[in-house]
Amino acid sequence: MTFRMADAADVPVLVELVQSAYRGDSSRAGWTTEADLLEGQRADPAMVTAAVTGPGSVVLVALDGDGAVAACCQLERRDGYAYFGMFAVDPGRQGGGLGAGLLARAERYARDEWGAGEVRMTVIVQRAELIAWYERRGYKRTGELSPFPYGDERFGVPLRPDLAFETLVKPIGP
């Protein structure tokens, strides 16, 4: 795999990738599906454009041997840390180490380019297998919960009433 920064021309492909990794029947081909928790959109062109072009934000993409986007993630530069989000791996390519490689690349970028001391993210608490995956990569649960944005369909339509996010943190050192 090769890596590069996304640009505005990548937005349609990134929207499709993020949607396919988390929502709908296509997401069931991989293990990151949220299809039993949420339906509807995971990201739209405006959200992805803001992630790609916004100040203090970068989107890293992993390209396969043919130059196609196979995975992506967003980093936002915040005060002393980097926020990690919009992480998606093509469902047919999950389980082969691509996601772990991209996550490690994002952590190095945050440390080396921004001087970030840690990476933070939020994960739906009901995603026990995903939280365990992050824990195996050095992330710690903080117990800090935030509510799911019920009623804001830009983030999906919840299929259960108890969704919440938990913050995970990993020190990466300067």
C-alpha cells in the first residue's frame, strides 16, 4: 500500500468508501458494520469536503496497487492532541492489516507533523469488538461518554435508543 493526503477530487470516492464500510448490506462484508445499530448515511459530501479541506484537518488515504483508494482516516489538529475519525477500510479488504497500518501512519503523522502528544477518538460504546481492536493497539477507554446526536440524520438513523460514544486515548509522545 501507498499513502497520500486526500484532496477535493477524492470526496466522492471517500463518501462511498465510508458508507460502504459502516452502513447497509455492503458493510456486512467486513467486520466494521454498524448496520445493526444505525441506518442511513454515515457521511455526506459536505462533511467529507470539510474534513479534506478544513483548517487543521487532513484525510490520509491508503491506495492499493492499482492506485484505488482502499482506506481512509481523518486527523484534526486540536490543542495538544489529534482527533482521529472517519476511519474506513473497504469491506472486502478488512482483516488483512490495512487498517492497522493506516492507523499507525496517522499516529506518526500526528506526532511528527503536529507534535501531538496523544490521539483521541470516540467510538460507539456498543461496538465492543471495535473497542477491543483499538485496545490491542494501545488505546485506553476513558469512561468519558457523550450522547449520540439523536434527531440529526446527517449521522444516521439510530435503530436503538441507548447509543453513546466513549472517548479512547493513546499517548504517542512528541
